Amino acid sequence: EAIIRTSVVYSFCEKHQEHDAYLYRENYADARDALFPRNYHGNRRAAYQKNMSKLIEILNSKLSDRAPHRPFVDHYLEKYGTVPLWVLANDLTFGNISHFYQLMKRGEQNSACKAIHGISGTSGRLTPHMLLRSLRVLVDFRNLCAHDERLYCAVCDGATFRDMVAYLRNVLPHEELNAFLDEVNLLLAKYRDRLHGVTIAGLANDMGFQSRQ
């Protein structure tokens, strides 16, 4: 989440250096060039207008006098009268960042993809569509974790746990992803002899992985 947030915000701010640039629609993609999932079949113009209005509303609400502010937001408002995006981003949710990315201009999306790819070290190229798909799935799985819901057998936007790991591979350094997978395998080994009515092989299959016997 931190890698994606930093890469997206830096790519936007690099092209739009005014502190309040993120509050103006002209600094985002227009309806014709907006990024959508490849399998999206709805009314793109209507969806764009809805998403754009919602994003600007959320960003403005973070600065509103009627809303409580995080201390760092208060500091910038009181001292400078504006809050740069790289500061405000710390008060945006992962979902907010995903929507922000989707509405960015294509060149800035490419810059964000390039920055994330440089960190993950994954072979091949990370395209704007690939990152959008990754974000949609990772945001949903992240929200499941935040609400302590069952994760191993979850399916989010058609993606399984194994798919989620594949999308993590697009954005995480190899060592972090491998450490995560090692922890999963350690948990499976730890509870191998403590389960009733379910087997380790069954759990692994539900996750989309082949069990290590």
C-alpha cells in the first residue's frame, strides 16, 4: 500500500507542481481517455463523471472547515493555507488511492507503473491496465483483512487468494513476497495436526496452492 501510494502521488505531483492541483478536474484524464478494466461494458462516460465527482468531493472534504482534520493537515492549512497532495495522501484510504490512479492521465499512470515495477523487480512490463486490475483486487482483499473476515477461501472480483498473491507480485519486492509466502507455509505446518473436519491439503486447494505433504 505504501509503495503504491508513494508511486502514484509522486507521478502526479511531478507533472502538477501547484499545491492544490489535485482539486481541479483539468489535471485528470477526460472521459474519453479515462482508464477502465478491459472487460468493462457499462456507460463509461457516466461512470467517469460519477467517479470524478466523487473523488473531487472526497479530496475537498479532507480540507473542509466542517470536518475534523489530521494534525498534519491542520499544520499545513494553518501555516500555508494549502495542503500538498503528498501530505494529504496520508489521510486517503487505499481505495481512494486506487480511484485516484484510475483517473490520472495516462502518462502519469505509466510513470507510476514504471516506479512500482522498479521496486518489485518483476520481469516484463507493468502496464496501466495491469496495475488497475491489481489495485481492484488488492483493495478488496485488504478490506477483508481489515474486517477480520475469512481470507484463505475468499473470492474478490473473481480473484482467489492465489490470484491475489500474483497481483502482489506486481507491486512488492521479491523478498517481501517470499517472506509472506513463507509465513503462510509455516501456518499450514503449525496447524497440520490440529485441524478437525478439514485437511491441510483441502485448505491449500481452497487457496489455490498445492499442499506440501
